[in-house]
Amino acid sequence: MPRFTYRSGDTTYTLDLDPQPDGGWLARLDGQSVSVQTQPQPDGGWRLLVDGVATTVYAAAHGDQRSVWHDGAHYTLETVRAGGRSRGRSTAARSGRLTAQMPGQVRMVLVAAGDSVTRGQTLVILEAMKMELRVAAPADGVVRQVHVQVGAVVERDALLVEIE
């Protein structure tokens, strides 16, 4: 049975997935169990039936971080390995290069070159598929360069901001 452990802020979550004969999954998240059916969507999202209730989610992996968009909200999860430790700083935190995780339009740029930023601070807000995507600083630092402006349309992996 696959097991995934993620951290969001100071909270750690453990997800166990048990494959079912009907092609779905029995998902156990911190002791609660739900039945889940999955169906990929043409726009890159996933239609989920969770205990018979339909919802759509979008997810992207970048290094040891997972970004999940659901019902207009964005969640960032950090992968945790055995022993409870995170796998270290994300690629973005190490390189200082923040990129778009999906195609979208730049709605707001909240920083400029030379600005000091703190981990978790929103730097850029993108809109993609009617969702607001907040691009946050992975670590404390100083903005070296902003590569986008309001109204720009960016592709996945487009460089948005560099932090040093």
C-alpha cells in the first residue's frame, strides 16, 4: 500500500492509498478513510469522486514540493521522508529561481528588485483556469530580478522572480 507523508507549515499529514478492485482507492488520511475514484481531465486537472461527491483538483510537483489547487485555494505541501525529516530545501529555495507551475496570466506583481522578502511571502499572483495561484518566496532573501509584469501571459516553467 503506497504511503505519502507531507508537511504544510507545522503540520504533518500521512496519506495511505489502498487500491480497490473497482479501480478506485481507499484513502486514509490521518485515521479517516474515504473512497476515491480518479479521472484525468483534458485541461490537466483531476476529477475526483470522494465518497461519491465530485470535485476537481489540479496539482504540480516541483522538487520536493507539491502544489495543489482546489476550489480556488492553493496549498503547498513538502514531501517528508522516513524519520519525519523533510527532504531539504526545494529546488526553488536552493536556486532562488521561481517559475510558473502552470500556464497563466500575471495578475499582480507584489515585489520589485531589491525588496527583502520572507519565506511564504506572496511575490506574484497568477490566474490560470479561473484560479488564483500565489507564487510565494521559498526562503528569506532579496529579490534579484522580476522577470514578468502585470498582464503578461506565461507558460509553464517560465521564470517569474529570482531571489538571492
